[in-house]
Amino acid sequence: MDQKTDRAVQEEPRARNDNREKAPATTVRSAPVPKQLSSLEKLRETRPSKKTVFGLMVAAGILTMIVGFNWGGWITSGTAKERINTGAIDAVTMRLAPMCVAQFNLDPQKTAKLGELKAITSSWERPDYVKKQGWATMPGESSADNDVANACTKLLMES
């Protein structure tokens, strides 16, 4: 049946004055035009490999650590212990410095010695002077603490 319809189409009657050539029965097809994809469609069509996914995960982890340690306030256990020790020493020093000043106030020649302390121009020699006077030596201790002497010197210089 298909053959008959094809012949009928090819042999259809034409007007007598139509002298055009018959059009070929086959049509010419041009190459298909590829569809332009948006960037979102391109992203959806891509499938990253396992190697790429693993590399991105490692990079994200490293970036997270860099941001966390630099700006996020993260610290290691060693840094935490160091800060705890420093804070404890500072707290004890700040508690003992007023005791040093109290021992200075018990000295009968405190005004003359305070003048001598203020006359010393080197900030390195002032704590040594306080240690030599024995003000920075706490009861029960055999020697003076450098941190207590420094804090005591600052308090005495302010008075």
C-alpha cells in the first residue's frame, strides 16, 4: 500500500501549462543545530570523578582549618596549656604585688628608698633594687620572684 501512495504522489496530475520540473521525492536534511546550554544546565550535566570529589573535600578541610585557626579562635591543646600557665602566673603575680607594696610600707626608711628607686633611670635596674631591699621576697620564700618585683616596681612608681 505504501508503494501505491508513493506512486500516486509522484504521478499526481499537473495542470497542462505547468512546465516546472518535478521536485525530487527525497528531502535534503541539514546538520542538526546543537542546542545552546545555560551554565546551570552544563553544571547539571557534568559528573565529577572520584578523584576530583576527594580533592575538593581535602581542599575544603584545609581551608576550614586555616580560617578556624587564624580567625575562628581555634587553638591547639599546647597553646591552651601555655595560656593557662601564663594566666595562672599573672594572677599570682597580681595577687602578690600588693603584698610587696605592704612590705615596702613597713620599711622605716621608705621615703628615702622610694626616692632612690625613682632616681634609677633604667627600667631594668629598678626591679633588682626592689629585690635587694627584700620587698619582693614573700613570707616562706628564700628568694624574690622577678615577676613580683616588676609588678611591685610599677605600683611603687605610680605612687
